[in-house]
Amino acid sequence: MASSTVPRVKPPALQPGDTVGIVAPASNIKRELVEKGSEALRQLGYKPFYFESILEQEIYFAGSAERRARELGEMFARDEVRGILCARGGYGANYLLENQSATVATHEGVPLYVELPASVELIVQHTDPGLQGDRSTGGTKPATLETGAEIQVPLFVTTGEKVKVDTRDGRYLGRVSS
């Protein structure tokens, strides 16, 4: 695990004209968002580069694990790529809040992954009222959480309530009493 005495490794600053690789090592990304981000990088003077395969989708991931890992490795191997940006966070990023604790696993000072708690408590930012007798959706309805993530909740859950969510699969676990 990371120690507070591990020195940070700071790469050289990017310069105008540098190539910035864009990868999607976790969640999938829509083409229009990649293009919008690429345009923002161009306006800053950088040359964005990405493989078309980052637009693949497998469940909620950006393609297979093998493809995502290979693509990230290829970006690191390309001499012209001076910086690498992730197009999106991982699935668990939907449940991160400022100042929330998380475990960062490292090896020789290099971060390997971030592990969130198994569940988090979040406020329902918006959900439509549930209609009694509506069972066509299995007794659930969509709810948008304070982080922007959308999950399925029982019909009785209302906007403003705090709910417990499984960070591994986005499953509703229950209401939280205040």
C-alpha cells in the first residue's frame, strides 16, 4: 500500500505541439465526447491521438479487458505520445465524492488501481414519483444520484432520500435513515 513517504514522480510539462494520447481503460465513451475533448486539447495547442477502438463497448466497459490493456500499453510505447489522458473514469468513479476514502494500491511507488468501499451512501438527486401498481419495470424506476450516476431504485424511493449503493455493480442496497 502507498506510504506518505513515497516520493511523487513528476513527468516533464507538456509543450504546445505535443501529442496527447487518449485512452478508455475502463468505462465506455461516446464519440461526440471524445471529439469534444480532442477539440479542447487542440485549442490548448496539443495534438490529440486515440485509437478508434476506444469507442468499443462491452457491457459498460470500453471493449474487452485485453483490448483496453493493450491500448494503454501501446500509448506508453509510442515515443511521440508525451502525455496520456483517460477519456472517462472507471465504473466505480460514478460513486466517488470529494473527501471520500479509497484505497490506492501501488507497486514501487506506481499506482496500480483505486479500490472504493464496497458500498457508499448517496443522495437521490432526481427520480420520478413511482406509480402504485406499476410492475412492468419489476417494481423499480431510474434515479439520478448526487454524483450523476443513474441506478434503479424501488418505486417508493423519492428525490432527496439517502440510499446505499453497491460500488461494484451499482445495485441499490437500501434506504439510509438520517
